Amino acid sequence: MPDTPALVQTEPPLNVVRCVECSGPIRYVDRKPYECADCGRNVYGHDGLIRPGYHWEIVGDWLTSVETVDIDWGEDE
């Protein structure tokens, strides 16, 4: 039986980052730039895909956009 990674997702999650060229889902390939799963275009930070208030996370080989949440620790200022 061949070795397969445990967290491989064949379908991208709903919050996957989308390509600026073709709207395809962006995947993370180990040791390579982020790339579109549909057209193969490399994705860079200067493409403007990081929305204010969000950050990127890798989830099951897909690049996802996740809301950044400020935590109120209840400390007095």
C-alpha cells in the first residue's frame, strides 16, 4: 500500500483563496510558490489577495483566507 499524506483534501474548502486570473482555488505545494490548481499561475503577496482583517493559513494543502480576530484579554489599559 503506498504512503499517502493523512490530511490531503481533494476539494478546496469554502474559504480557499482564489486566483486573480481564472478564479481557481490556490494550493500550497511543499517547497514551491503558491499556485492555482486550475491554471497553474503562481500567486504572490503583491497580487492583492490578502484582505484587510484576514490572514492566510494552509489547510489540507490549500491556501485559505481566515479572519484575524483581536482577543480582548480583559486587561485594563
